[in-house]
Amino acid sequence: MRVGIHTGPCMSGIIGSKNLRFSLLGDSVVTAADMEKTGTPDYIHASEDIAELLPGEGWEKCKILDRKERGSMQTYLLKVV
């Protein structure tokens, strides 16, 4: 299993009229999805913002994620036991 995590602003809402769906939208959600896609199995792939919010978790510095039109971002990994 791969997990991507990021923090930041987002917006939510109900989409549809017959088949209602809850949706979470925003750059933070896209960033977390990018983390999950490029992550390593059995690790939590997190942004620098998360690593700074949880400094005592034993984060390992990982690759720099290059994001289109948003610049590059240092990422971190945390082994899932």
C-alpha cells in the first residue's frame, strides 16, 4: 500500500443530482495524490510541510518532486511498521 500526505487549504462539496458524490478539491489534494502516485510501497510519502508539523516521527529525506507550474518540493518517507 502507498500513502501520500500533504497539508493545506481545500474545498469540499456534493457533486451530482441523481448519484450524489462527495468530492474534495484543491491544490493540497492534488499534491497528496502526486505523493501517493510517486510513493514507495509500505511507506508514507509526505511533503516538507507534514515533516515540519511532525518532527519526531523519523522522516527520511526522499526525492525532490518536480510539480508542473508549482515548482519543486522536497519530500520525505516514513516506514510503516
